[in-house]
Amino acid sequence: MKRSTKLLALLALSLPLLGLLTSCEGAKQSTYYTQRVDFPEGATLDTKVEMASQLIPSEKQQAWQELELTAFIHFGVNTFTNQEWGDGTEDPAIFVPEHLDTDQWVRTLKDAGFRLVILTCKHHDGFCLWQTETTDHSVKSSPWRNGEGDVLRDLSASCKKYDMKLGVYLSPWDRNAASYGTGKDYNDLYIAQLTELLSDYGDIDEVWFDGACGEGPNGKVQEYDWERVFETIHKLQPNAVSAIMGEDIRWVGNESGLGRETEWSATVLAPDSYPESDSLYKALDINAMSEDLGSREMLAKAGSLYWYPSEVDVSIRPGWFWHPEEEPKSLKQLSDIYLQSVGRNSVLLLNIPPTRDGLLDERDVKRVGELGQWIRQLNEQRAATEDLAHEIRVGGSVVTELDPDMQVGVILLQEDISRGQRVEKFHVDGLMDDGTWSQIAKGTTIGYKRLLPLEVQAKYSKIRLVIDEGRGSSVFIRHINALVLPPLSSSELADDMPGITPISKQGWTVSSVSPLEILFGRELSVQGLIYTPAKGRDATTLPFTYLLEGSEDGKSWKPLARGEFSNIVNNPIPQKIKLDRVYSLRGMRLTGTTVEGHGVPLEESEVVLY
């Protein structure tokens, strides 16, 4: 769903301001650069590292980072078609969420500790969930509430009621709009839609774009007018951050819920919508999915550095929209995601999709509540007797006293990012019973927050943070603590495909791989197929569209199902094809086509029949 294609860029509006602040480090005053710093031509690496240590977030970027937990709501016509990506031909009459209750959505999220919720106001299918004047492909053409329903209006009211921040997702790609791919005409429509969203629904705190892009009816890819987009946001919602193609927040680079072990907010990666991004990516050989986005090696080659923090988007279910056959992730999976997103200098954006009734699925409500309770327990059980801020010289250390009776399982570290992200390498020692220090954790970056699960939970009277490498002469640590790891039930197991009994592959013969043609050697009763991309399969060879055919005699073939594995490039999870009935077959043939329209060879090991 997310950044599958690099979008063309704009003239960057106002480059972020260089903030001139002062701070006492010894007797020396330091200059701080807000959101962007440009290195002087011919600057040495030492000069670049020093300037990088003084790059800080804007006020709204820091406020966003402190949210930590945010929620996505994927809801629309795809909910009713059981698809991930609609094609824009959907009949608005199918959108009838009879029991829509946005209070239930927000109350569930608030109770679990979430602080912002983002609604997919328009996904790639172009169907609008608000009363727009720009298209009839919207709720006003639905029989729901006699065409007068407005999902965003309801959600805005619920957010005010429960003191929840509100964000809007507006897909630039629109598979319904006839003007898509024409240039100015579509840009005018898009700006009109954005203006409606930012004018009529109160405070908007985050505006979320999407990198997914495709050809319009005229066969041309749309060139977006990002300059007008950002001008509109700055004018109508100046306190809102813009994400994913936006200026303030970047995509982490995967949809698995994982931040990097080394996660820089001070990064050489420019926003995709900036004009220099294309040439910069080529010169540095990087993209949003690269592992190294801010090392000294990167600084040596870079001309600029951006404060561009990471947002980790992941769904509580295998898909982004609600599908009745899917189950939520286990609490074990979600707690690991929390530790590897919020705990790796990122904000977690967890998707919880409503059902066709317009309610959050009770299974998801239960799991989100469990996650919220687990996070509260983790953060409440702190062993440090004092939680103090520290300025630590690079190469130096600081000791924190703990309650010796508490068995700790996670080390919590936070930098004061209002004074930059400076730590490059660190380790943590625990004081042993014999009075010696022993290393219990180590890492590279810290940033806003780092959570380090210990290999062995133990009791310590003291821990020692050692700054092995850093930028500038000192680093600024806001919090050092040790947390008790809440227990998980041993019954917490993942089950993404419940109720499915795989058919034995004994006796199967593969006749070809493009398309993948398999003869069973016997008659089988087949209800569906699950395609799981092989590990290591290159994204350019992933099937985007598919045709599934069956044979009753092993010779002649008839189509059984066709469609899209819509978001498989960014989220290569198992893809389920459920047939309209059970078929008696002696063979199957699966044809896969890439996003570019090329046939792709498939492997028998990637296919399960049930």
C-alpha cells in the first residue's frame, strides 16, 4: 500500500528554517539547525559530524515523536469488496456501514493508550468517506444515511469527545478520477479535496500521503504538484505534520512493524517530494528501505542532512482492510512490534480496520486492549530510584541506582532530541553481586527512545551507561531506567489463517513454472489457494495480478478466479484466494503478472491448496 513507486517531485517550498538557539556546553555556545542543515562546500567529515550533532526537530516534529502510539483506520469500499486495492469501479451503493460507531473506535484506542487516529478518507479506489463536492464516487452516492453520512465528521466529533488527535489519509493515486494522469486538472481536484479535509473538520494533526502510484486512463503517470499541496497544509493546518511523501515524517521502509537497529532521525534521506531527492538517492545509492541512512560514511558523501524521523506502519491483521477470514496478531507479536518500533526511535502507527458494520472487530478490540495493558505495565514498573537527565562526555559514563529487589528485563534510554541525536554507539553494564561490572546490553543509535530487551532477566543494584562513540563532545540523555518485562501467556500464538487444512502435495507434478501448472495425480476437492512469496524473491518478480485456473481432467482448463495481490510488493505476506465453491480438480494453473505487466515464474513451494 505504501511507497511502491517513486513519485515525481516539486520545487520544495520553504526549506525548513535554520534555528539559531544557544545552549551551554561548558563555556561554549552551540548553534542548532532546525529540520535541515546544508554542509559547506568542501567541508571535512569532522565539520559535518559537528554540524550533524546540532540538527534538531521542529516543535511539531518533536510533539509528534512524543505521541509514540498512533492508530490507522483503513475503511472504505474495500471493506465491502474484500479487497486491499479497489480499482475505482465500485458501486457506492455497497458502502452501507449500518452500525457505524466512531465512539467505539476512539474509546477503544484511547483506553489502550493511543493518542492520534488517522482515517483513510480516500484510498486508491477514489471513494471518499466525506461529503465532498469533487466527485460522486463518495458516501453521498451511498444509501447509507440517505446519502448524507460523513465518516470523517463522525470521527472528528468522537476525537473531540475523547481528546484524541485526528489525522487524514488522502491517497494521491486515484483509480476512479477520469482526470488522473492529465496533470493540472487532477492536481486541481486533489487540492480541492485536501482543502475540504483541512477546512471543515477542526484541527488536523497529521496529513498522510502514500507512495503507491499507477497509470491513469490516458496511460500517463500523474505528476503531483507538491508545492501546492504543502502550501495548502501550511495555510489551513500549520500545526499538522505531513507524512510519507510529506516534509516531516518518513516511512520506515517496511510494513512488518520493525524499526532499524540503527535508526537515525538525523538522516541523509530527503523527503521524496523535494526536487533534489532523485539525484540525491542516486548519488548516495539509497532509498527509504536502505539500512544505512545516517552513518559517518553517509555523512562523508552527503551535502545536506534532514531531521526526518521514522514512522512504523503495520496492521493488526495480515491485510490493511478488514477481511472476515483473518485474525489479529498475537499479543506476543504486537509486544515485539512495540519494542522494535517505539523502542527503536520510531512512532508506531498500528492499523485496526473496522468491519462492514462500521465497528471494530471484537477480536481486535480485545487484542488492542491487551496490548495497551501490557505497555502500561511495562512503563509503570521502573527500577531506577531516580530518573535524571545527564550530559555525558563521549567516552564517559553515568551510573544509575536501581531497586535491587526488582527483576528487570528491558533497559530504557532516551536522548534529549531538542539538543540533537548524537549517540553513535553505547553499552550498558550491570553491577554483579561480586562488585564487578558486566555488559548486559549494547547498541548504536538511541534517539527519542531506545528499549533494549535483556537476554536474561535479572536483579541489579546499579546499571552503567557508557557512551562509546558520539557526535559532538557530549551527548544529552533525558532518561535512563530499567523496566520489568510483563509476562505473556504461553498460549499466545499467531494464527493468521485459522480454519484452513492444507491439502497434501504428495503425487503432485509441476508441468511449468510460468504459468505455474501443477497436476495432482488424483482428484482433489479444492476450496482455495494461499500464495506466500518465497523468502528472498526480488520485489520486481512479485506477482501483482493473478489468474487461477483449474482442470477436471488434467488437460483442459477453465478460469476459477482472477484479481490482484494488491499490496504484495510492500507487504509480502500470505495472499489468500477463496473460491466461490468447492471444486473437484485434477490440476491447477496460476498465472502471475508483475506491476509492469510481465509474466513471472512461480514456485510450487509458494503455493498451498486447501
